[in-house]
Amino acid sequence: MLNQDIIREATRLTRSGQIVEATALLQRMLRGEKASDATTPATGHRALAAGREPPTIHAKVNAAETRRPRRTARPALDLAKSLEGLGLSGSLRRAPPSLADMVPHGARFIEGTYANAAGSRSYRLFIPSRYHGQAIPLVVMLHGCTQSPEDFAAGTRMNFIAEERTCFVAYPAQRAEANQAKCWNWFRPADQQRDGGEPSLIAGITRQIMRDHSVDPERVYVAGLSAGAAAAAVMGSTYGDLYAAIGIHSGLACGAANDLPSALMAMKQGAGPEATPSDGPPVPTIVFHGDRDTTVHSKNGARIVRQAIGGSRMKAKVHSGRVPGGHAYTRTVHTDAGGRAILEHWEIHGAGHAWSGGSPAGSYTDPNGPDATREMLRFFLEHSLPPGRN
């Protein structure tokens, strides 16, 4: 059991702006070192300036997560480097993907910006080649830490599947000024509420695209990876009248954490209080999680499903399979009284913290499948909002 005194000390350090020291403290604690060792302050490193936003937790995706993790990771001035021991940093020096890796021939990938009282965010929008003004679905994709819209598009290949199904795909971009590692701030209470913080920016981008283009308002969806997946869970909980379904890959439930210490506990152990189920009918949700994810514990996938089900009565059916030459998986489908599949939980056996079935053209991907992009879009298009709900 984690030492509550250490957690309180880490919280105090976080609130005083000493993020590096707080992270190092929790890192040692989670490795099982003695409290006396964990509470020894790091020396030779300056604290981050007071008032700087705390980092949103994401993940370093390691293509070989089954290897023994490194035992030590000393805090450093660079916050991203200071988080390496917990698998929280990403590939900051990765070369940008080529246009051919992001966009199929004949389609477009345009830029846009949205601003409101909470700030501003840029985004990229994929427009399929067969779009000629007719109302078509929109998928909003939230990248993980250190990623960009371009990187996320290349890794997931969502644009290529959306080209087949004639869908828009939007990729909001997190600002480094909002989070040093470009993580969505999923665990902060201010960013877990409707009409404020980052949820208002993501919803604002969605609505701006709906105004500027012919989007079917009953078929708008949101998905993400890791920190982006946790942000997608927030959007499903706060804007159920805007999004018809959500996709969560290697993420956490809305409300699973409310500060840095609780975020680390939830990520590494699946610990913390159960999030409160949302009122009303469940938002259709598809979840992917590797059972060897050493960055965001796979227990979090089950927690997301429990939160989504809430008090609803559903039947579960379990399917097992294996990708030829790739990962085995267990797919659990939860259906309502009418037999409609409302929730899907894909547990991928042997997989770590990476987008399942993704392309190596982008970061944080596992090509050994199953194809999360194709299955996610298939699930999305099976669901739509009731007329007039949005």
C-alpha cells in the first residue's frame, strides 16, 4: 500500500511548482523503495517555476515493453526526461511523416484554428475525396503526449479508413504552452468540465467544423490514445449530446484522477476511487487496451467499461481471436435490452502501450494488431445520436 504521507508530500511539491521533485518522489515510491529513500530530495536540479501548469500524464510507448524496465531514472531539468522512468516521455526528435503517410491520393488535409475564453488550439482536418457537400460523419482524434496531428494521423492511418467510408477526421493539437509535453490535461478538475477548459476547446473545434462543412450532426465521434484517450473519455462524459460514440485506446476513465499523484496511481496500478457513472443512457464506447501495458495499467480499460455501463442492465458476450502472425485478443461485447451493442472492450494479449494495428510511419504503434482504427470506425458508424438530441 502506498504511503499516504509520501502522497501528501508529492501533492505539496506539485502545488508549489516542484514538478520534477514530486515526480521523482512518486517514481521511487512506485518502484517499491523505502519511504526514507523516496522522501530524500533530489539535489543538483532546480525546481520548475511556481505557477507552471503540471504535466498531463501520458506515456512513452515502447515497442518492446515486455523487456525488463530500467530500474532508475534520475530527475533532470528537462521535464520530459524527468518522466522517462515512468514511461511518460515520447520521441521528441522524430522526423515528421510524409504527406503520403497521412493522406490518400485525391483527399485534402487542411489547417484551422479555434479560440474561445479558454484559449486557442490549431487543428488539422481530413476531407475525403468523395466529399462534395453532402452530410458525412466526423471523427475527432486526440493525440497523445509529444505527438502532433500529423504524427497521429500517420500512426493510426485513420484518414485512409475514413477515405474508404467517406468521413471527416479532425485532429486538434495541444499547445506546448498548455502542457510541456503536449499532453491533454485530462486529470485536472478544470479540464474535466463542460463549457470550460480544454473540453470547451475540443467541443468548439468540433462545432466550428460542423458549421464550416456539411457534417451529419447525428454522426460525430471522438477518440484518442493515452492522454488523448483520457480526454476523449472526458468528452464523452461532458458532451454526450455532441458525440454519438467514443473510442478509448490505452486510456483512463473520466474522473479517475484529480491531481498528479492520483493520476500516477491510476496509471501505474489502476488504483483510485471508481469514477461516478454518468447520468442517462450509456454513451456507446469502444475500448482497446494491451494487457502488458506498463504505462497505463490494463485495469483502467475495465474501469472505463464499468463507468459507461453504470446502472444499465446489459448482457455480455465474449469473443476470442488472434491476428494471423500477431496478437491474440479477447473482445467483450455488451448489449442492451434490444440487443444493440453499446460497449466493446478489446483486451489485446501481449500488447503494450501503443496503437493496435498502427503504422510505423507514426509513433507509439504496434503493427501486430488487431486493427483498432478499422474496428473503431466500424463501431462508430453503427451508432448515431437520436434526432434533435444535439
